[in-house]
Amino acid sequence: MRSLHGGKAGAYSAGQWAEGDEREQRFDKDAPYFPVSLADKGALAQAPGTGKPGAGKLDRAFLQQLRALARILIPSMASKEVAIIAMHAAFLVLRTWLSVIVAELDGKIVKHLVRGQGRKFLAGLLSWFAIAIPATYTNSMIRFLESKLALAFRTRLTQYVHDLYLNDNLSYYKLLMLDGRIANPDQFITTDVARFCNKLSSFLSNLGKPTLDTIIFNIQLIRGVGLQGTVGMFAMYMATASLLRAWTPAFGKMAASHAELEGEFRANHSRLITNAEEIAFYRGEQREGEQLHDSLRRLLQHARSVARRKISHVVLEDMVIKYTWSAFGYLVCALPFFLQPALPGLAAAAAASARGSSDDGGGGYRTQRFITNKRILVNLSDAGGRMMYSIKEIMELTGYTSRVYSLISTLHALRRDEYEQPARADPDDGSAARTPEFSLSCIQGSVYEDIDGIRLVDVPIVAPSTDPSVGGELLVHPLTWEVRRGQHWMIAGPNGVGKTSVLRVLSGLWPAFSGLVERPEPSEICYIPQRPYLSLGSLRDQVIYPHTYEQMQALGRTDDELMEVLHAVHLAYLPAREGGFDARKEWKDVLSGGEKQRINLARLFYHLPRFAVLDECTSAVSADVEGLMYEHAKRLGITLITISHRPALYKYHTFLLRLG
């Protein structure tokens, strides 16, 4: 016997199993870095503007979350992401160096213009155009490498999430149906992951480049205006930076709330698309429209609120960065020429200017120094401005980091079957809340596979609750039931009594809160749900699902066998009608209700398991064809367990389990 985490031995090659084991080992190593306690629930579940304190904040929790995500984004120092970052950093340094050269060249060109030196002026212009070639290439490469880094980050992070989300432990089902911590996971995986990677990849340019510029330009500024002027500029920067930081709204919390509302609006549209036919039958377009308008109203209301809060911030930011810093920069540039007698520290900076001016009837050298210093100050102000703007970007990054981290930490918890815990009864004294009966935080049942049969021993059939403070609903009292090979069972009873719920517990979709569940390994039992599912792909893919064509060939199966399977379900006409097994269509729209159900039964005859659990999966099939398919399944040696309330199916079974 083995525990729940068994796999489909017939569906995967040895290489795929080895790759899966390697992923599981990596998840085991990463799990300690993703504790659910570090996840910022305030950025996920709170209403806009009412998030818990700390949502989207630049604090220690954010740094810990970012460190954990960095393990995924940069798995080793030999990864391609490290090479991209190194190249990006090299081009950023080159760009700063070119800015210094351009500042010096700018001053020389103006000096030659003031002196009337035409040849040198033209030579300076040629040098200017010569520098433009590497400068434009450098700027293009910085943007290219930033985009490339964002794509590399997104590739790794999305693949990691997919591996956690879609696995044998059914984490995707648990996240959607059993756990209430993550709403609209599709929004997290598609939009939030992309935005997080874009923000993070631009972090080096938005903060690293201005920081480097500030250091280098300050060194150049000391040479031009002296230490006092540089210290004054630095003091002014720090004072205005403190003012801007105090005036900056909580952009991280705003970004998280906006992403949540975007996800809700998108989910409402997805629900409309998925259930368009049912809504049309009920003529429910007005009601659906009201719900869509309501979600759009809340989204736009939040967007307007954010825009209003940004007005005063943008006004102050522009006043400080564009005007105050520029005016102060002009003052600092003038210090060497007006105040060196009063400030001895500026004498050395002004000495070279004085010596140059003595040989210059037009004051060209002094003009050169002023223009050079002004250019450096403009670049320094631009660097400071980008650092101020980057604070806003970082605050937004904290919001997306919190959401992505919360998704991954929750998936890690569900991989270990750890669900949300009940809240403390009294946060002040730290006392724990009473765990309700049938809580997902207290699962005590045992599940084993590799059994040649099915056995439930004292297993209550419970509909789980996603609310950790509320226990699940008991549908069937502890059930003891055994199915041996060749014993065909039918489960009957009125609607709502829990017939399908037995299937969910048996298949592992719902947990066994107590007792013992024994079942065959996944490749030896097949579950056919009531609602037919048709995947993307060819007609062949519909019959062999979840196998791929490559797996089908590896097993030595042929299209001739598929035709025999279609004959058994009376769909032999489908390949000719639809254009062969390679035809690709939107099968859920092409096939009728009865054809969809028979395709699902064709999968049963293709995989040939020892046991099959059929949940009202022939309700749209005519009685004569239904009987022929049941007889064919029994001839193939498949032990049938049928969930139905139709007495006409009794004759194909040897035992009856009646619920309710």
C-alpha cells in the first residue's frame, strides 16, 4: 500500500517521473521560505482602503517575501538571469560614464562658441555625434535587457506556479473549491505575476542607475563647485526626500486593492462566458449586467480615489524635483564665482577657473565650467528625481510581491494539505479558537492506494467549508463499504443526499475527516463525472484524454484501436463527419449532449481501468445505447460503480447502496 500521492504509472515515462521527483525535492527545500504566516492577507481580502496595517508596506516582511521569491527567479549564480543582470549593470555603468563625458563636452562646445573658435566648435560637434552612436546603442540595450529580464523572471515564476498548481495532489482543485485564501487565482497567475516581474526587472534601472549616477556625479560636482556646495545639495535632497516620503500615499496597498478589483471584474466576465447558454435560457442578461456594472463601479471608484490622492503628491513632486532642485542647482553652480572669498573651501574649485579666465578675454573657460557643472547638476537632479519616482514604484512592487508570495505560500501549504486555520478567539491573550467539527484544519482520516478493490471504514461523507471558523456539513454518517473486483455496485437515493459526495471522497477531491479509505492506484480506477469535459485539441485528444498523442504512441496504441473504441460507444461516424482524428475544433460547441457523454465513456474503454465510477454520465444517452455500453464495459472486465437514481440501470449491477 502507498499513501495518497500516487501517480499514473501508465501515463508517464521514467524520465518524466525523474523530473517530477526533482520538482518535489525542490519544493521541499523551498517550503520553509514560504510560511503562510508571512503572507500579507490584508493585500488580498480587505476592501479597498480598509486593508490591514502593513499591506503593501516597505518593511521586513516585504524583504523576506522578496528573498523567498528570489530563490525561484534566480535559482543559481550560473543561471541566465545572473548573466542578464550583469550585462544590464554593465550598460548602466557605461551610460553614466557617457553622461560625464557629454557634460564635459557640452562645456567645451560652449567655450569654443564664446571664444569664436569655429574649427574647435565644429570638432566638438563631430565629437558630440560620435558619442551619440554608443549612447543610443547603450540606451536601447538597457531597455532590451530590462524586457528580457522581465520575460526570464516571468518564465521561471509562472512555470514554478504551474508545477505547484497542477500536480497529483490536486492543489488547483483545493485552491478553487476548498480554500478561501486566494480569490480569482487566474488573476494572480496571469496578471499579478506579469506585473510583479515587470516591476522587479525595472527596479535595477529605476533605483540602481540613479544611485550610481548620484555617487559619480557627486564626485564630479566636488571637483567643480567644492565640498560645501555638494554637501548643501545633499542636505537639500535629503530634506525634500523626507518631505516627499511623508506625503507619499500607500501606493503598495492601492496597487494590491486595484489588482483584487481587476480580478473580480475579470472573473465576472469569465463566468458570463462560461455560462452564456444557461444565462440566455433564463433571460438573465439584465441581472448579469447589474453584477458586471456593480463590479465595474467599484473598480472605477477605487481608480478615481487613487487618482485624487495622487494629485497633491504629483504637484509637490514636480515642484520639488523640476523647480526647487533646478533653482538650487543654479545657485550652487554660481558659488565658485561669487562666494569664494567668503567660503575658503571654494577657492580651489575656483582657482582653475580664474587661471583659465586670465588667458581668455571672453571668459570662455568660466563659461565652460559653469555649463559643465550645470549639466552635471541637471543629471544629478534627474537621478534624484528618478530615485523619488522609484519610491512610488517600490511601493507598488510591495503590493504585487505580497500577492504573488501569498499565492505561492498558499500552494505550498495545500501541497502539504494544510488549510487555513481558525482565527484566535482572543488576540490579546493568545488563546486559540475552538476548532469546529469537520474542520479542514483537523483531518484525521487515512488514505491508501495500490489496493485491488475499494474499501471505506467509518468514513463520514462531509461537504467541506472554506470558512475555517465553520465546520463542514455532514451528508452521510460514517460509512463502511467494500467493493471487490467483479462486484458491480449502484449508489441510489434522492437528490441532495450525498451520492456524488461519496465519489468526491473516494477520488480524493474531498478529504476523509476520519476513518480509512482504500482504493486502487490512479491508473486502475477511472472517474466519469456527470458534466462532460472536452479539452482543447484534436478529436484523438478527446478520446485519449488525459494522455497526449506521444504517450499514446509510446504505449503502442493506434488509431485503429480508437475506431474500435468509438464503435463501442456508437460514435464511429465522428472521424468521417469531423475530418479525421487530427481535426481540431471547439468540441464543446460541435458535439451534442449525448455525443459528449459518449466521448467520456470512450475514454473509459481506451484506458481500460479495473474500476470505473460513473456519476449520472449517461443521462443524455438513449436507453438502448446506454445498455449496450454497460454490457460492453462488463465484458471488458471493468468493475462498475454507478451513481444514479434511474431504476432502469439496476439490472446491470449486482449490489445496491441506497443513501438517505
